[in-house]
Amino acid sequence: MPPPAAEPTGSSGGPNYLPWIVALVSVVALCIAAVLIVSSLGGEEDAKETDALPSGDVSQVQSGLRTAQTAIETYAVDNNGSYQGATPDDLAAVDGTISQIPLTVSGTASGYVLSASAGETSFSITRAEGGVVTFACTPPGGEGCDESGSWGLGGLGD
């Protein structure tokens, strides 16, 4: 009669976790790949933020500029009264709805220009160095812009 077969040496006889580890590593790799793909698609969205909104969105741009005006004042409070260095991202951090318009920001120590476009009409809010705030738009008489090239003044141009 032959002797009984010997068990392999080096085996602990416990469960084999290798297939589970391989599966887990594969799932993590797929998740990382998915995040990278989605992130790269987001770059195209960011590029579109500089484009004008369709002309029907004049009220959205005007409202967004007013919101940005409040946000840049908040920014100045947090920066010793200076508007210098403010960016659309800084203002969106104050109020996230600002990111819905194609905002351009230019700030100095005591003034700023906020601007955005809807269709063929460009709108801006300017705070001059002396503190005077104006609401301008081009072309005069365009959608949401009165004949004098103003908007937002007592309902004119809205």
C-alpha cells in the first residue's frame, strides 16, 4: 500500500485572499480612470465660461453682475478695502451662482470693472476710484440696454 500523500509545504491552509485583492485593486484603478476622464471633460466646460450667453439670458447676466457686485464688495472687506486681485473664482467662492455667467473682473485698490455678455450685448458695472458706480452696456439700444448705453438704473434697460 502506498504511503498517504503529503500536504504541500508552506501552505497555511487558510483562505486565499489573492483574488479579492486583485479585484479590489482593479476596482480602484477603474475609479481613478473614471475620475480622470470626467475631470478632462470639465476643462471644456471651463473654456465655455468665457463665451457670451444667448441673448435671451440678458436678465440672467444683469442679475449675475449685481450679485458679483455684492461679492466683490465682500471680497474687499476681506482684503483691507482693496478690490485688487479679485477673480471670477474669488467672487464665485462668495456666491456660487456667479459661476453661471461669463464674468470678467478687473480690480484696483479702490475700484473695479465687472463685465459679462449676453448675445450681442455687453454689460458692465464700474466702480470708479472716487466710488461712483455706473452701469454701462453696448451697443446702446441693444437687448437690455437703453439708448444712452445704460442699464439697471431704476428699471431702464432691464
